Amino acid sequence: SAVISQKPSRDICQRGTSLTIQCQVDSQVTMMFWYRQQPGQSLTLIATANQGSEATYESGFVIDKFPISRPNLTFSTLTVSNMSPEDSSIYLCSVERFWGDGYTFGSGTRLTVV
Amino acid sequence: GNSVTQMEGPVTLSEEAFLTINCTYTATGYPSLFWYVQYPGEGLQLLLKATKADDKGSNKGFEATYRKETTSFHLEKGSVQVSDSAVYFCALLHNTDKLIFGTGTRLQVFP
């Protein structure tokens, strides 16, 4: 399976600021996704990161709040903008090498907004 | 729409006990089914998967069988260890390429 490096692993941020999370994969993958896991909850898909075009956002998530880049087949970033304490969560990058292979997840970024 | 339902936790067991975590799904056709595990402070790891009816996924002593007739994919292990303490997520993948997760079940194993 693919190996994912996600940075930073954790951060504590002031409200109103922004944080960019990086996801680097050791091989080219077809699909890259960003998930949010709020404390004690399951995972919620934020968006699908599309290479060379705008990300596809799920209901309840918008580009202005969560801008995503994917310049190539091995790298993506998620920015959490204008943060509030409600954004405190674990953010996870996930990839799928090919359909049906199953997703591989990064180790996550634990974000605390104060 | 597609969905996954897991038994609520926490599940509390003594070491060497038998484990079952129930998972049922709702989907048209034949989704792929997965179990993921999340150890404390870590991301998700794929534990096992099954892509068609009657397939059995297995890994690290864990097993789950894809039952089309009961739309289930229950996770089992014959003898749990303290190191198995984690949150377990059942998930399905179907057509849309979006992995749909259950709510997760926390397993606590005591010596």
C-alpha cells in the first residue's frame, strides 16, 4: 500500500488564523481525499482533491473555508481558514491507488484552536 | 443512500476473550467492505477487506465474512489481546468512490 507523510502531526492555533496541512504520498495515486474527525466521532469526508482542477466538496464544506490544492499525483494540501474552536479536530489525508483497493490514511493532523 | 451501522461501544473484554463487533450495511448492488482500526493517537489503518459476497477478509487474527443475505460484515477475533484496544470502523465503498464509515466501536481489553 501507499505510504503517506502528513504534516504537521499536531498544532495549536489562535482563532482567526489559518493552517495548511500537507499530504505527501510515496507513489502516484488516482484519488486523494481529506477527512475530518471531530473528537469522539467518526470520519466525515470534506472533499476529493482533484489533480489540476478545483476540489469537489461535500455538503457542508466550502472552498473559502477549506481551500485544497493538488498540483500533482503525489501531493495535496488542505488549508483550514479563519479558524474557530469548532475547527478543533483531527484532519486526515487519504489516498486510493486504484478503485476497490481500499483507502490508505495518513497519521492525521491533530488541530486545537484556542 | 448507502450507509453503515455498527454496534455501539465501548466493548470491554478480558484478555483472551472472543470478540464480535457487528456491522451491517445498506447499499444497492455489491459494495466492497472494509474494517479499519485506529489505535490511540494514530490515524486509521486498513485491517481487512472483502470485495464480493462470501469473501472472508483476515489479518492479525481478525476475520470478517461478507454476507450478502444478511448485509453484514461482522468482525471477529478468537482471542483478544490488550494491544487490540482501539477504535474499529466498518466502511463500505460503492460506485461513487467515497468511503462511507460507520460510527466506530471502541474496544477495551483488560489483562
